[in-house]
Amino acid sequence: MKEIILLRHAKSSWEYDVEDRNRPLSQKGIDRITKTSRRHKNIFENHDYIFSSPANRAFHTASIMIFECGFNFRKFSIDETLYTFNFEKIVNYVYELDDSFSKVILVGHNPAFTIAANQLGNLSLNNISTACWVKISFFESTWSEVHRVKNIEKSQRIH
């Protein structure tokens, strides 16, 4: 069985005149991912690895989640491929994951994550809100073949 968690980055700040990938989290975003991490620690537990987009807001979201849940930063890395808004790149990323991983957390961006969740999980989500996640469990034992959904869970926005 394989499990993927798509965690959308927390709310970013538009206060600064910086390039998109350098936009930081807002205080509201920091507060929300802190609450999400604490409330849903059980969802994130027992992961094999966490991969994040290199965008500041995604990397910061992942870092807060890892810290708040007490996870090991050695099971975390940044992957340039995840800085995308194209769902096909996310779906292909999932298909190409190392089969030694059973449960992986990806931290990234919309609309790619919402559409990828819909494709992978046969869902019809309108939007994965900031600091929210979708967890999809598959029957298959290899990432390249995942398509039969065993279970789907998703978070609600925490205020």
C-alpha cells in the first residue's frame, strides 16, 4: 500500500516586493500551519519522507510542520520539481517516487495540488485551501502503478 499527502503551503504575505518563489508566509499562515500540524500530527506520522518545493512559503510550511510534530529533519529535502503550478508534473512526480517509500508528504502549490489530488484520488475538489492537506491511500505497492484508491482523507481549514 502507498500513501501520499499533498500539503498546500500556508498563507503567504504580499507585503514585500519580491519574486514569487521568495514570498514569505504571513503571520496568519504561520499560525494556521502551526495549528494544523498540532491537530493533525497523527496524519503526518509514520511518513518515510517529506519533499518540499523550494519556494520560501512551501519550505517554511514544511519546516513548521516538521518542528511542531517533532519529526526528524533528516527525512526532509527540497526538490525544485515541486515548484510548479502544473498538475501533470505533480502526478508524474508521484509515479516516479522511490518504491522504498510507502508514505510520502509533498509540500507545494495550487492549482497543481488540487488538480493532482483530483486526478490521483478520483475526486472533484474545488480547492485545497492554504495549510490544508489531502491524504490518498492506494492498494498498489509501486508508485508507478497507483490508481486504485483505498481511502481518502482531507483536512478542513483551521481558523
